[in-house]
Amino acid sequence: MSRSALITSHALDAVFAWCPDGPVSVGEFLADAAAFAERLPASGDLVNLCEDRYRFAVGFAAGLLRGRVSLQPSSLAPQSLRQLAQDHPGALCLTDDSADTPDPTQAAGLPALRVPARPGAGRAPITEMPLIDDQRVVAVLFTSGSTGRPQPHHKHWGNLVRNGQAEAAALGLDREPHVLVGTVPIQHSYGFESTFLLALHGGCSFWSGKPFFAQDIDDALAAVPGPRLLVTTPFHLANWLAAPAHAVKPQRLLSATAPLAEGLAQQAETACGAELHEIYGSTESSALASRRTVSGPAWTLLPGTRLRFSGDVASAEGGHVEGCVPLADLIEPLADGRFLLHGRHADLINIAGKRSSLSYLNRQLAGLEGVVDAAFFLPDEPTGTGNAAAVTRLVAFAVAPGRNAADLLAELRERVDAIFLPRPLVLLPALPRNDTGKLTRDALAALYRQEVLNGRS
């Protein structure tokens, strides 16, 4: 039986996390995890709902020590949690009783246990690193459920170890560890990998909070020493850059969950004097590739991973990938081993015999000067009257302060075929992205009904 350390890239006296009360060493963290493990009941999986990253980490590690599985739902809606409890009888929710949000376990009627800020306070730091069986399923992550019921994906400990190590190597963090400040939830795949696994197995430490607003991000960056890595999304990044000057800036930036416009990437690099990299992956495959956005569209696979092609379907395997995972994206392999993304299979559209993808069109609109966020939407039913009703026309929504729709459409006409021009292009103050920066079809459909069908555009 092969086993790997709970934390593979830190000395026991190194700083593992930064909390409002100060730094926490690896040994102190292990003492907190051991103390909380003693409070867990004899059986049952753990639904880790902690928003505070340190408390999440304590709950996750306590589960490892007690042989439990960490269930990490993509939604905190009461119905989603009740469904999770039905699928996992005896599951216990771990919470941090955040004062800013209502406790979702109360609405769902589920048992819960609060993770204290420092469960092992007063105990001596642990001096021996625990070892975990590499073949154990230690976490179950769930898809967003935007196309149906959220699907579970089991993660084995050995693969999670390799995941953190591979991402750290790809980003150069194994040579120069950074302090991670994340705006994304730690339960979701991107946040879990890039703000937690990079600390467990990539040599980094992390800030315990989850800043959202620009001032929150500034405060978090100021609370930790450099070098700092801001782990964020295009949505959070654009809002932060739009705020007044920032006294403390990150030395690196990382983005995922949604396509990042090259203009926004260049703006971020100029404002921070730092490189911005993107991560490509999914809940099913975990992180697969990275790129520096301003250096071009090609992606480089993470160490150990590879792609297999069958027709126009690409699958990921090797390294930390769980089995062989078909990917939802159209991928073009390049001769040098890198690849290009051409949108998702589900994004492919055919209008009057011409084909494109929503992802491609989104990139073209987002690439126009002054556009900070954009999304195309294809309604289910044709719009218009008379002969026009026979063709379903695209609609687009954009955030572009200081620009007008007519000028943007004229510039967009230079980039895309006229059949794909949106009718209409609706300018808005913001798009309804969720807390991971994603824009679901349901959210776009609601925006379409409100802004187009109701005639508000």
C-alpha cells in the first residue's frame, strides 16, 4: 500500500495559513485537525460548507485522519443539500457560522457541526506528519448542475497529491512559493485545487478569508506578506481593476472558470506589473493545462497529463486525472504538444447553414476595446415577425462603460460573419455571474426574458 503525507511540501515549522489572528504553522494546523477529529461522530461523510479556508482545511484534514470523505457541493441551495443528504445517509455538515450569510443547514434541516477558529488552541504542535493511503477516495466534488442534476466525481488521495504538485510545477510555484489569496469558493474544483491543494502539495500558504468586493481583496492582500498570488475569475478581476488605486498588489495572478479576454489580461498585467496565467480544466478532469494569456491562445498541459483523440472528441488521462475523462471542449492539438480551445461541443451553433461556437463569439465581443464582460445567447425559439421568425437570431449582453451598442456592433462586424451579429446587443452594468464567475444558461435565459422579450432593451 502506497501512502503520501498529508502535507508534502512544507516543514512542520513552516507557515501553512494566514488568519486574522496571525500565521499558523504546519504543526499547529495538524494539532487543530487532530483536535477537531476527536469531535467527529463515529461514522458518516462530511459535507464541508466552511467559507473560511482555514476552517475548511481543518475539517478536511480531520476527515482524513478519521477516514471520512469530504463532500463538496456546488450549490448551497436547501434542495441541493437535502438531495445530497438523501444520497449520503448519515452525512454531517461542517460550518463556520459565517455572520455574513444565513446558515444553509437550517433551511435544509440537516445536522451540522461548527468548526472552531482554532480547535487545538493550547495543544502542542504535531511533530510527526500523518500519512494517507493513496488509494482512498477522500473527496467528492460535484459539477455545477447547469445542464441537469449535479454529478459526483470521486477523488483519490494520491491523485490529489499529484494534482497540487503538477499545478505548482506548471506555474513555477514549486521554485518560488507564494501566499494564495482566493476570491473563489474552496469547495469548487478551481478553488479547491488552486487555493488548497497548492498549499498542501505545492509549497504555498494561503489567506483564510474569501474576499469578494474590491476593498475586501485589497485588505486580504495587505494582510499577508509577499510574494502574493491572487486566485480569481475574470468577473472578480474586472471589478477589482475598476476600483481606485490599490496600495498592495499581487506578484502573480491566476484566473479560471470563464474565458478571459486578452484585453483584460493585458490591463491586469500592466496595473500589477505581474504575470497573469489561466488554468483550464473541469470538475471531472481537474486542472489540465495553463497559459499566460497575453502570450497567445495555446495551452500547455500540466506535467504527467496527456490528451487522447477519437474523432473530434478529446479525452484527458495520465498524471493526476481520474481515469480517462472525455472533455466537453473542441480541442485542436498543435505540433509542439500544446493545444487550442475552440469552444464547447454544446456551444456549437448553426444559423442558416453557417457554424460557429458561442465561446468563440464571446471572445470576439469581449476582445473589443472597453468591453469588460460579454456573453452571447441563442434563444430556444425564433424571434421576429414574418419571414424573420424562421431564423433564430443571436442575442448578446455586454458590460462596456462608455461605449454604445452601435459602435460595438460595427467593430464586431469586422470580426464575425454578419449572420452571427447579435440582434440586439444589450449593454448592462453587470452580468449575473455566480460566485465562481460562471454565467449559466438559466441566468442568460432570465436576462433574455427581462431585457429582450419584455422590451427593456
